[in-house]
Amino acid sequence: MRIMSLDVGSQTIGVAVSDLFGWTAQGVETIRHTTREKDFARLWELTDQYKVEEFVLGLPLNMNGTKGMRAERTEEFAHELEEAFPDIPWRFWDERLTTVMAQKELIAANVSRKKRKKVIDKMAAVVILEDYLHYLALNGGKK
């Protein structure tokens, strides 16, 4: 079963997918927001290509656990996603510090600042998905 994670930002959507066994996460791409229709058209192509059976959306909570404007926008996106993909279940996953973690990994890999900017959202989606897959492994696949 493949799982797709989405790191939904104001300008981009970072996309990552799991392998067929649900052990690893690979970054797929960063979708630049144009219109919701075009965003979902690209997601349709990717879900079809990878045979996705579940979405995990990073929920950008504040450090104290409260929801801010970004979390509310992500919730709105999730409701639209649910309408566009009624047969694919989704869930939120706490994404606090995922961008920081992705940034550190890219810096450790000696990726230039210019290149980091292009892939950071995709890498954040990878971190979200890796965290979720780790959770599933620790809980015997129970969600």
C-alpha cells in the first residue's frame, strides 16, 4: 500500500510517497500552486501513477499545539482534497519542525541555499511521511 504525504504551503505543495511495503519515503516533487483545479489535476496524475491508497497531510501547528492561520488553511485544503479524492482516505500528521529537520539534512548534504529553496517542501513531505511510517511500524500498522 502506497501512502502519499503532502506538505501544503501557501505557494507550493511538497509531495512524497512511500515504497510498496510502507518502509521508506521518497520525495516526488514540489507542485507550485496555480489554481486548485491544476493542483488537484497534478495530484490525480501522481496518485494514479503511484497507486496511492492514503494521504497524510502535514498539519502546521504552533509550537504550543494550537492552530494558527496556516493550520486552518491546511484544514480547508483537506476538505477540498476529500471532495476531489473521495476514495482515498486522509489524515493529518503533526508537522512541527519538519522543515527545520529537512533544512538540516540538506545542509548536512552540502546542498546550496539556492537548491535547498527548490526542494525544501518536497523534503519536508519526506520527513512527514517517514515520521508517519515510523509510527505505523511501532504500532503494528494501526492508525
